Amino acid sequence: MKKTLMFNLAILALSFMLNAQAPFMENPSSEKTDAKNQQAPLGFPVYLTKPGTGCQWSDKAARTGRKGFDINLTGKGLTFAWNKLKLDTDIIYKFSVWYKTQMDYQARIITIRAAGGKASYSNMYPSASEWTEADIYFKTISPDNNYTRFAMVAGENGHLKFENKDGKKVLTNCITIKGQVDDFYLGKATEKDFGRSNLFQNGDFEHDPQSAPGWTMFFTADNRLNIDAKEHFTGKQSARIDFLPKGKRTGVPFSTFMPIKAGAIYMLTFAAKATKYTPVTLHLCFGNAITGTWRKTETVTDKWKEYSYIIEMPKKDTDPRQYTREWNYRKKYQGEAFLARACFRYPGNLTEGSLWLDKCSLKKISGNEELDN
């Protein structure tokens, strides 16, 4: 987690900070013109249109409508930020933006981050050749000091390298980013968000032929989640994790945050295959936890197999002795609606072979139908 924190801090130090506090999200698709400056979009800083910023409001960058942001950054990053937002408490919000890139290699370039008071959440996304939605669900526990941020920065081969210069962390392998950004959104999570047919984003790993939007490899700078078109349980491709030799740590794939209803019943499934018998533990983590309150270990073989579970999500008043690890989170942040994410873990002494994942799915099958968040 230390590397992830360093990554986020470095982005903020390197990037332009676009403080568009008011009017906030009156112009999420960047179509409206600022009345005070006809060359700038409403709600976005004027200097976006100035030469040399690496970000231009352009009719060639639109996903929908007429306008979007064309990105061409060399040796620096860029952050769109909205700070000191006043939001309703105890509510799950969704913040999202669409992006695509024109890059010949996979690069970890996208961080979407939000904070609801002291509780912060972040997801990371790779380069993507097709329009991709980067999103974050977050829960507010304070009406003030909420923020949303969308950052772009890229390092060689998808990794970021830092050096200490004059007491500051400096990114030393920043590479050029070319792409487009459009259609920002911030709003309360709706029944549609809670009731999606699959709460995993890109659970089948079919979205992009080179990368896995919706998934982040934690605890490593040495490997990433690969896309493999030669192996798949369904569709045309799957995700592959290559176990690294002794001395290097194999990463752990985490999903994005998913909106969950307390007391409801869910079906969780995934398919897996390994080069040899491999114990794999699926964790369902509540809030920002990195280990799961719910977990299940399976021995994955060299044949594809689908695994399926029925899970009743805990209620806020559940006996804390049953959920000791998560009780502090649940007591403060869960309520009738909360956040969860999944991760796959395996023994740290695995130094060779691969694990393939496919058809990851989480969906609500009953319970709390009347809850309107």
C-alpha cells in the first residue's frame, strides 16, 4: 500500500491542479462555454486552453456531443480536481469519467480518487485503446472536505520510478501520454448501480485486448495483470497472473469498489485455471480493507473450472464477534449501503507458473428491494 500512496502523492506533486469548485458538474460533458471566456468550458479552469498546457478543449476529442479534452503530456502529469465539496452524509456517490489513449504499450496512467470526509477511496486504470469508463464509488461520512480527482501520469512499461531530489519524490521515467477525456459525472448511486447484472467492472476481461480496466495489481512494481487470448473460460480472452521468481513479489489483483446493500443476498462466481495445483483465496473486502471479511479458498487445477457462492451480506447490527476484523469499519461506515471490493490471493512462496482468471461476477439476487439510496 506504501507504493500506492507514494504513487498518488507523486501525481499530485507533479500535476497541474484544476480547481473547478463552482459551478460544480454543471457541465460534465464539457459542452457549455464559459460566459466570461468563450474559449474555455464552463466549470473548468481558463488555462486549459492556453498553449503548452498539454490539455486542450477540442471538438476532436468528444465521446458524446461536440467537445472533449485532448491530452498530450510530456514529462508531467495532469489532475482534474474538485475540492471542498459539500455532499450529503451516509450516502454512496459515483464519480466517473470516460477516457481513451493512443499509446503502443500498456501503462499505468489513470488514477481516479475520491474522499467522503476522512474515508478515501481510489482505483487505478491502465491505458485503453477504446473509450473506457474510469469510476469510483465512495461513501460520505462528513458534509464538508469531500473531493474528487482524476489524474493522468505514465511511466515506462507501466511502472513509475521515483528518486529523492532536494528532499522531494521525483518521477524519473515519465513518458508521453496521448489521449482524450470526456463526460465527467458525479451523483448519488441509484438502484441501477446497486442492481447491475454484474457489479464487477470488466469481470470477463473482454474490454481491452491489451489491458484490464477495472482491476489493479497491488503490492508490486514488478508485474501486472496480463490479457491472454490463448486461454479463456468464456469469450475470447482471460486475465493471466505470472508468478515471479524468488526475490520479487507477485502482485495481488483487486477489483474496483462495488456498491453493496446490507442484508441482501448475492451470488459470487469466478472461473480459474493454473499451470499446476494452486491454492487461491478469494476475498471480499469491506470498505478500504485489504483482507476480506468473507473469504473462500479453492485449489485451482490445470483445467478450467467455475466456482460459485451464495453470500448474505451482514447487517449493521450483526454481532461484532462474528466480524471482528471489520467491526470498526462496519460500525462507522456500513449502514444500509456500503462498499466492497474483491481480491485474489495465493501463497507467497509460488515462484513459477501462472494463474488465469475469467468470468468474475457479483450480483444481487434478493433482499432489500425497497431500499432507495
